[in-house]
Amino acid sequence: MTKRHALGHILAAIPPGVARRVRLAQRGRYLTVLCYHRILERPPDFPFDDELVSASPAQFEDELRFIERHWRVINFRMLREHLERDGRFPDRSLIITFDDGYIDNCEVAFPLLRKHGLPAVMFVAAGYMGERRLFWWDRLAYIAKTAKRRSASIDEPLRLKIDLDSFHEAQDAARRLIGTAKTLPESDKELFIKRLAAAFEVEIDEGAFAMTMRWDQLREMDAQGIEIGAHSISHPIFSNIDPGLLEREVSQSKALIERELGREVITFGAPGRGRIPAEAKERFEKTLRGLIESSGYSFSTMYQWGLVYERDFDPFAIRRIGIERYDSAPVFRAKLSFPELMPY
């Protein structure tokens, strides 16, 4: 057992109600927001990014059972209504969010949410909905996991030699490639993927994969209490694109979803940024926040860990707690009650 799991077992022994009372006394009322990506059973030959699988169906349902016993589950629409009416967070409030718009969010997660009568928020990359396309990180994972060659080199957009046999698992190689891509401008990132596919002799037939939800599925979920939020158009690495494209990714994703659903989109789920220095990060986040506000959103999540406190609530810098498939039940429970002690 790792130190993290040992700590999780210790903290999970503290009843959520006790932890909540202590926190309320120290810092006041707060909101818990969870971040999931995919819910599915991974086959042994899973060719895509394992890091995006947050839980198996059974694991997810166990987590929902725990949540519904101890929290009041809402979405951002409900939060806005409560704030407008009472000026306060609902007591024991928790929001379940999903990023990207994978089809298993509808086919696996949604039936379980409906079974337990729980709302949620699904942040979708609007340009991918109903399209047979792979997200850029899944293309890189696919290259690492289906490569016909074990070693290859590329010369552009950067010099790189990768020996797949030097990694413990193919997912480790995928993680290395994804991390490298996060350092590149958008045009170079696409060239990087193209050159790697050719070097490792991998053909990616994106039309063979139905990876994301369709608009009719989103409409059905919207009608049954699932809030649909924006998560960009094409999910580029936000800090690595020019300001004009950044503005379009923020504003047009809202417009496209509103046109398809016939309902106002009030929440933006900001995608993760690339690897940038602290000064550049501060400038980027200020720019992004301004674009989100000017586009007419009421809330935005940022890629930051933790709880959201009422006393210093910033609707455009909402923190979340990432949920991972390797979280044991005690670690999951500890994350919800003591996220500052269970870092990402």
C-alpha cells in the first residue's frame, strides 16, 4: 500500500459529517466540484489514453452511492438559481462534471446518474460532437500502443527519438508523447502527430471510431437534468494558440451548443493549458478569464484543485477535484472530505 492510499484509509475513517462541521467552523460554507472524464471497462488491448478513464461502471456507481448519502447534488443552473434567490451556496452542495464529451458519458454514466436521480454537468468539445474523430491525445496513445516499429525518430517539428521498449508499459510511452505535445504550438502539435504516425508505421482511420456523443444524445440528457456546458470547439492546448483562435474556441463553442440545444449555456469548462512559465501562465489566465466573461458565461471551472468557498467565491475560477480509476474507495472518500491532504 502506498503512502497516499494509507493516508486515504486514515482520513476515510472520519465520517463526512464530522469533516464538514469542522470545515464549516473554520472556513464557512463551501461547494465541492468533481471532475470525471470517461466511465468504462477498459479491455486488455485498449488503444487509447488510459489516463482519461476515471472509473469503471461499478466503481462509478459505488461513488454515486457514497455521494448521494452525504451530499446534495446540483448542477450549475441550480447553483445560479440558488445564488440569485438566497445569495448563498446550498448546504452540502456537490457538482459532478465530465470533460470532453466521450460517448460513454451518455451510454454508461448517464444511465447510472438517472438510476440514482442525480444531475450532472457535461462539458463538451462542441466541434467533435457527432463526428468520427479522435482527440489529439488519443491519437498519440494509439500510435504508442499500435506501433509496427519499436523504435523511431523524427526531425520535425523537433528532433526526437523514441524507443518503445524502454518504457515499462505502452501507456508510459503515450504519456511521454502527450507531455511533449503540450510544449508545442498548435500547428507544430499536428505535424508532430503526423510525423510520429509515419515513423512508427501507424495508420489512424479516425472514421472507424465513434468516440464522442451525438447531438440527439445531448438533447436527451439536457431534457433529463444533465446540464451541457462548453469545453471549446476543438480542444486545442489553450495556452499554445493565438488570441484570435482562443476567442473563437471560447465564444463559438457556446454559440454552437446553444444553437443545437435551444438553451442558454452558462458554464465553461476550461481545458488544461500547456507547459508554460509562471509569468506567461498568469497573463494567459487573465486573458482567458476576460474572454469567458465577455462571451456571456455565468461560471467557469479552471484547471485548479480544491474546494470552492463561499466567502471568497469567484464564479470564473471554480476549482475541481479530479477523480481517477486508481482511486480506491477510501482514497475517493478522503478526496471529497480532505482534498488539500490528497493532492492530484
